[in-house]
Amino acid sequence: MVLQGFRTIATRQELNEAEALLRASGLSLPDGIDTGIGFFEDGRLGGTAFLAGATICGVCVDAAHRGRGLASSLVGRILSQALGDGIQRVCIFTKANEAPKFASLGFHLVASTEKAAMLEFGEPDYAAWSRRTAETLQHARRTMPKNSGGPFGAVVINANPFTLGHHALVAEAAARCAQAVVFVVEEDASSFPFGDRLELVRRGASDLENVVVVPGGPYMVSRASFPAYFSGREAHAAVHAEVDARIFAARIAPDMGIGIRFVGSEPYCPATATYNRVLRRVLPEYGIAIEEMPRECAAGKIISASEVRRIMRDGDLPSHIPELERLVPPSTLQFLLSDKGRAIAEDLRGKTGRH
């Protein structure tokens, strides 16, 4: 008698089996997973689907079980669980040839390449996010003193936390554009929570009158659009980065009237360096210019948010104030020395992650 069915992946052994199944298909166990559902037959795992935040990932079916509609069943079950948990909008990042399968389940395509695709289900969707963000930018354009025509530029930053290097990049965009739009990565997978990062960027760039700071939503450098940025898996970075780049080039830039994007050079993070290379290739295909600016330096060293986090992790912050003053604007330094900042520093001391 064959016993088969769907159930939650609950044990370490089952996670190990899931990892092996994904590896056999050229995939990897997703980072930050909250729950997973497996198809089991006679106690053996034959298929998986995971949920990380609001992103469905790790959808895989063993070769022996393909052709039976299991992938659709797994996605349907994990989607139902997400909706039951109150998640109103779910994304999925998948191979391009799998996109029609998920479209048949009610997912809508956001962007695709030859190798990968991002789809979404539920509300608020891309149209709602785009409409709300465009209204914010248009209002700002009507009130900005420098609104005299010319290009509108964009900067996308995680700002974990906001540094003087970020400020220099935003200032360059502001100097060269009628309006500089700063999209702050909204994915909450960094040491500094999204709400704090957004506020630090707004405060840190408040001296630049033609800058508007907005959330990046799930469409720029998120677990759904660019999962390799958070996992650090360089082997997948180029494929993932191209999906993210094409969402920006084909949809976000024209919807927001953006004609140029500014990025900082990246000597440290391989995933970000790959992202810059992909942006340089993809954006011009859509008539969007890209400027890669040299990174700002202090005391002969490149200013980076990772260096700020290293100081927070390794030392007593008040004793490092002179060093931090060379790395971050006053508003960020004030936050670092606050109760919130000290709590983040304490949390960092127990972590070794990239973000």
C-alpha cells in the first residue's frame, strides 16, 4: 500500500531531504524560510514549496513525480497557508518555463528573462504600488524649486545604515537631475529595520532640496526580485539580477519618468558588483542611461555600511565617535547612539551575516 500526501516540513531530517532534492535540480534551500510544505510518498519527500515572508520559493518536484501536477498543488497549498495567515500579496521567483504554470493559478507576471520570472498574487499589486509612488513623485515635482525640466534620476539603496557614501551618490544624482528619486530597499532582511533605514535616508538627504525618498516595494532588490542579494549565492546572482533590472527598466523607469540611474562602484560585495554589470548591460536596451560613480573615501578607505556595522559589532560606540563621524552624517550618528542604535549593535554582536 502506497501512503502519500502533503504536510508541513517539520523536522531537521526533512529539511535535509528538501535541501538534497533542491540541490539535485540545481536549486538551493531558500534563506529566511518561515514554513514549508512537502509531498511525501511512503515517507520519502517528493516535492517542496516554501514561504519566506511574502515570497513563495523552493518549489521543486523530484523527477520521478513530475507530470502529475504536484508543483501546482504545492504552490496552491502554500499560497492558501499564506493567505490564511493574513498575507494579502504573495510573490514567486521561478524558472521562466514554469511561469505559465503559476499564471494558471492566478499569478500575474511582473517581469521575466530567458531564464527566470517573477510573478505576484493578490493586492496591493504592482499597479497599485506604481500608481501610489508615481503620485508621490508628481506631487514632489510640482513643488521642487529645481523642477525646470531635464532628466529624472534614480538611486536604489539598502542604506544599512545610511552613510556619507550614500549621501555623496544621492548628491551627485541631485546635482545632475531635475529630481533624484531615492528608492530604499523595503525587504526587511537587514540589521537595521526598513522603517529606520527609510527615516535615516530621509533625514540624511534632507539638505538636498530636489530629492524625494520612497519605499522600493517588493520590486527592487527584494527576496522576490533578487533573492541572491540576500543569500550571497554568487552562482545565482546574474540570473536574479537580470529579473530585477528588467522590472526597473521595462516597468518602473517608464512609469516614473526616470531616464538615468546612478549606482556606486562595488569592490566588496560580489552580488552587488554582478548587479551593476547587469544594469550596465540591460538599462541601455530600454533607453535608460546608467552612471557608476566611484565610492567615497575617508582616511584612505572606502566608506561602506558594512564598516559601520563592523564598528558597531566590535566596539564601544562612544569611543568610536571620531571614526564614525568620517563615515556617517550627523543624523545617522545620532541614531547609532540612541537606544535603538545600541539595541541593533547588541544584536549585531551575535551575528555574522552579510546584512
